[in-house]
Amino acid sequence: MRRRIVAFAGLAAAGIVLGCRVSFGSGPARPVAVPPLDAQERVVLDARRAAVRERPDDPGALRALGIYAMWKTLEGHRELQVEAEEALMAALAADPTDKTVARMLGRFFNMRAVEGDVSRAEAQVWAYETYLGDAADDPMALTTRGFVAWTFSRMGRALVLAQGGRLLRALRTVRVLERTLERRVAADPSNVELRALAGNFAFFFAGNLPAGKRRRIERGVAHFSYVREHWDRMRAGAKDPFHCPNTYENFMFELAEGYLALRRTDRAREVYEELSKVRPPPTPVKQQIAAAARARLEHLDELAGDLALMPPWPSDGDNCVVCHAADASVGFRTFHGPVPELLAPGASR
């Protein structure tokens, strides 16, 4: 799953509160198409809110609300983002032994990081440190799930350092992360999930750090090419048709953007042509990616070699929605180049 971090210079310090009070439905608005919660979803959400009101210190009630609101946020209901964060933070504060909540919360905070919002950076570090404990000292010995958490914990640490003005230490943290990630992939080269993780970080750093762009894009292309060839071996959760219906299309669009940035237009065309046809079951996001692929095919030569294609679209908060949304669409605010012509749902070319 791809996560973008802003350039380190100019990050503003922000206060982090690890309180246990939950505010309901107070997240940011988004000008994209998101169907309202249906009646059954509203019943579930209201019941879990009521349980927290009745038992505000109960980690089980807080956990249930936080996880449900988190998944709905990732499906496009960004108005639930703050509520999900606060419920999960309160649940973890009440029960620091809950490793599932710690891992989910740490990962969920990436939705803020991709938009340059560092207000939860320290909370993200806290969540991951709670999840990993002393095991963080030896990342090469971690399970794949643990190692994924370790990589994002290092990015959280880099953000904390950057927002405190310690930019050189932040950059050193990033370099250690990159080297450790490549070592881990070298030790387990057939691990498709690790390849996708490494590809995401490579493209993300290519778009946000001033030096080494082409080298990082080449690295990302190599990793995502492997993912494309061995998608059938990707872990089941990343291919879950309910929670992750668009993961393949998202990853392959990233690969095509990498090929295009490297002027490998024949390979880029091959992937864009594949993406221009919506695979069943159709979703609004798959249709958007198909439209984006067609736009790229129409402007292939003029965009070839353009490093501003990095990091690949979407590189704002919708980066965390694009894989998970079954009914919602995402925005084109961070799309580089001519904006795609969008077709009506169900239409095709």
C-alpha cells in the first residue's frame, strides 16, 4: 500500500495530544463523489458511538468504534477520520497491549502524512513503538508485517525530527530506512508484499527528495515490475475484493508512471493500455484509473521523461482511499498533466 511524505524543509511544528476524548464526525470535507452511509452502516456507527458514550473508558467499545470508523474513512468517508483516530488512540491508551489497534492506528496516520499534515506524527511514532516494542531494534528479524510497521515508524520518526528542525537527522533516518529496506528485499526477493512496499517508498522519495530521483524511479520500476509478474502471490489481504478492490490498478498505474518518467514509452504504453480497460468488478476508482490511463496514452510523447510524474497520482490523502474505495471516487488535484476525461459510471470505450 503507497504512502507519500512531504519534503522535510519547511515542516511546521504541531502539538500532539494523546487524549482519550472522542469527537464525533469532525473530519475534513472532500469535493469528490462519496455516497452517504447507507441505513445499515448508520445503524452500526450509531450503536458503536452509543457504546462509547455509555462506557467512555472501555477499550473494547473504543476499539470497535475506531476500527469501524477507520474502514469507513478509508472507503472515502473522510468526515469520520478524526473520530476514528481519537477512538483508536483512546483504545490504545486504555489497553497498550492491543497490538492490532497499535498497528492499525500507526498505519492509519499515514493519511495525514501524505497531505503534509504532521500534527499526528508523534502519535504515529507512539503507536508503532507500542506495537513493535524492543523488536524494533532488529528490523531484519521482524516478520513481514512487523517490518512494514517498522518502515512506517521510521518515516514517522523522520517527520518528528523534521518538524523539530533537525533536518539532517531526518534525512539520515530516511537513508537508513532506504538501505534497510533494500537489504530486506535482497534477503527475501520473492516476497511480493515487500517488493510493493519498496516500490512505493522509492517512488515516494523520488517525488519528494531533491537528489537521486532517477535512481529511485529505476528502483521503483524494478520492484513494481516484479509485483506485476507475480501478482498471484501477493498476500490475500491486499487483493481482498471488499477492503482492497483497486490495489492492482493503483500499483500498475504507479508502474506505468515510472516507465513514462524514465522515457520507456513502449513499456508504459503496454501498462496504460491494460489499465484503460476496467476489470470486473467495476468501481468508480477503476473507471478513474482507466480514464487516467487513456489520458496518458494521448499525451505519451510530451510527458516522457517528466520527473514531475513522481510521486504518482493520487499523492494526497486520496492515496489512502484509492485502494479501498468500492463506491467512492478520488480527486485529481495531484494529477500531473492534462486532466482525464471522465466517463459516466458504466460507460466504456
